[in-house]
Amino acid sequence: MKPQEDAYQAVIREMKEETGLENFHVEKLITEDFWENVDGAIHNRYFYQISVSNVPDEWDHQPTGGGDEAGLTFHFFWISSEHEVQLIKGHGDYLNRIFT
């Protein structure tokens, strides 16, 4: 989160910067937790349920937030089960709350 943002404002900005999506609605906060990264840094994480409309099945997007992601291209696609893909540690922690 940026200094002037609350968590809700940050999720909207991050969705646009990271995915390029514009047609979405933040439904609700699923949970908040604290997570230790492999380098020992503790991160306060917020997980939101978001609904989207008018989006393709797959798309590529270059993040616009700068930092370590500058110059990268992300490839996005939808999944229909929490077991469909293997994510890196910590990234799928709450998928079971979406796929019930």
C-alpha cells in the first residue's frame, strides 16, 4: 500500500497495474494475514474476492507499477479449481475460500 491508500484503494490500483483489467468489482475482504518471505521479511497481506466482466480467457500484460516488475510481461489465465495449477509458496493460501 502507498502511504495515502487504505487496503481497498490499494487492491483497486494493484489490479489495474498488475493485470491491466478495468472491468472488475471488489466484492469483499476474504482475510488478512502476516506472512514471512524467504528473506525473513514479514508482509501484511490482504486477500479480496473480486468479480470481473468482459475479460478474455487468457491475456498478457506488462505491469505499470514499476519496481522489480518493470520490463516483465505477465501471462494470465483463469482456473476452475484450487488444484489446477501449482503456485509458489504463499500465493494460493486462500484459494480454498473461493473454490468451495
